[in-house]
Amino acid sequence: MAFVGTSFIQPGRLLLTLGELIAIPFGVAYLLRRTGLASRLEKYRGAVINWGFFVVVYTIVGLNQDAFLAQPLTLLPIALIAFVSTFGLGYLIDRLARFLGRDKPNRISLIFLGTRKNYGMAAAIALALFSPRGAIPAAVATVFAVVHFIWLNFWVKRMV
């Protein structure tokens, strides 16, 4: 808001969106833990997360299908940035942590801390406050984050 002003981004709408995206999930998680349902639902956690990623990416791609299908070259700069911010940054973090003498578990944690972003929230905020086009980078980055996560599962086994 400091850069674009309150006429472009309405503070009330921003607070409502953040409340919906942060407070409600925290409240639901709290209730699930207090009632003991969290432990019974743990086996479904991975599927729920995967479906959440799917819904976010599918919604953004659906709203911007012309950009993805008719203008795919416009996505190249976004894809390059997403690749560098996941794979490139992860590689640099690993090399620096290795240079500093960190052990494998610490390096893995540092890689995750350095490369994981909340693209789902970024996409939701972009959809709520801007046009659907504003959410395209989050969708593209989500795809790279998922691929990076899959790749890390194999790479971690080979780490020294």
C-alpha cells in the first residue's frame, strides 16, 4: 500500500482476505487439534495438500487460459525466475551450507527454508486484489516448487 496507495488496494479488503487466508485455517487447525480429529485425519493430509495445489493452479490456469495457450512465450520470463528461485537458489544454499560445514540434515532444512514460498496465499491475494493475470506467477512458481520438491526427494538420497 505504501507504493501504490490506498485507492489501488483497499485496506479493508486486504485485511479481510488475510483473515480468510490466515485466521480461518488457523482456527480450523486449532479445532482439529483440540478435538483430536487431527490425528485421525493425518493419513489424508498428503491428499488434501495435493488437491489444494491442484485447485489453486487449475483455477489460475483456467482464468488465464488465453495466456497459457495463446501466449505461452510470455510465460518464459516467469518460468525462468521460478526455476532460478527454486533449483538455482537451492543449489547455492546447499553449496554455501556445505562450505560452512553444515551436516546433511541442516543443509536440507536450509534448502527448504530458502526455497519454499507460500504460492497458494500469493495467488489468492493476487486474485482478490488484482486481476487474474496477477496470479500467473504464483501458478507457474507452484509448478516449479512441486517439481523441485519431487527432485529433492531423489537428490537428498544422494547428498553427502
